[in-house]
Amino acid sequence: MSHPIIHLSAIQKSYYMGKQAIPVLKGITLDIHKNEYVALMGPSGSGKSTLMNILGCLDSPTAGKYVLNGQDVSKMDDDSLADVRNKEIGFVFQQFNLLPRLTAAENVALPLVYAGLAKKTRHEMALAVLEKVGLAERSHHKPNELSGGQCQRVAIARALVNNPSLILADEPTGNLDTKTSIEIMDIFGKIQSAGNTVVLVTHEEDIANHAHRIVRLRDGLIETDRRNEHPAKSALHGVENIYENG
């Protein structure tokens, strides 16, 4: 098997209250390979959000080693981590995190601004990826003119626009109704089928059941790590062909 895109070895993370160390992650060892679709689950306080922040290079471990796509990121400074985040990782959050004064296309193009691409190129790339998530016709609309599900599609398009190694989704359906949640999970399935690596953090069993592998955390350790032999299939057909022409 090829080298893992994510290699975690004995990852620990502690926070300090005064001089007292509060351990949150107590030795996480985990490999995730290219094109895997993994759900991270666990009760509140299990450490899944802290692990997500480390995977996303938003935080650094107290101890242990994290290699992302061949780079040891565990000891990088903040500027280097920011560079890795922009090139290697696409984020999707529960709150969408769209800028209200920008159109859908402008929101999607933001990572390309930081990458230094020309405006015309940014716009073309943003429109292409909005088409993949079924929102090309809403590219000129601002977030307050879009539904919650449409806003999350814009956020997914933004995560995909600079072709990252890894898509990290943190409770991506937390603010959506059941029907819209299924539509969004269907898009993640298409993203993974197109060759992307997807890591999803959720506390909802039915959402985790869309992934092909489920890793459960408890008290800062991996409790179980199992293949999901029968991932959930969407009952909806409106987004079946998103990636056929992409």
C-alpha cells in the first residue's frame, strides 16, 4: 500500500490551566490513505475536535509526530502551517464561514487569492467548482440570498477549489435539516469517488454511516477503528451526476 496521506504517531495534546496540564489527546496513532473516507466520532470531551484541529494544522501537538502528504508538520511554525493549510487542506465547517459581502463565486475564490492567482483565473476556477456542486447558476448571489444547504455547497466548493490533498469537514450538516443533510452527504460521497480524501468529524451516527471507515475516540484515545462494510447510500437523485462531467 502507498504511503499514508495522514500519519499520526503517538500524538498527545495538553492544555494548561495555570501550571496544571490537562491532557486531551493521550497518544493517538492513526494512518489514513489517499481516497479514504473516514468519520471521526466520539462523545463531547473525547478529543475529536482537538484531533481535527491538529489534522487541519490549526494547532500543533504537545508530543508525537504528524506527517501530512510526506511533510512532517508537527514541529512547523505558524507561518509554515498556514502555507500547508492553504495548499493541502480544504475545510468545511458547520457554520459555513462565508463572507457576507462576497458573492458565492468570490467566496469560493478566496483560497486562490492567497495563492496569488490572477482574478480572471480565480473566477473561472470558482465557476467550474460551483458547477460541480450544482450551484453555477447562483454564483453571483451573496450568502443571505442562499439557503443553508446552498451556503454549505458554496463552502464545499471553496474547500475543493485549489485541489487540496485532504478535505476536512467538521459537523458539516449540524445546521441543516434531514433532507438537506442527505444531499450534502451525497456530495461528499461524490467528492470521495472522484479521488479525494475526506475526513469527517460528527457526533451523529447516521452521518458517520456515510463514511467507509469509522474511528471512535473516548477520553483522548482511539476506542475503535473499523471498516464500514455498508456505507449509507443517498435516497435522493438530484445530485447523482455532479462528477460525471468534472
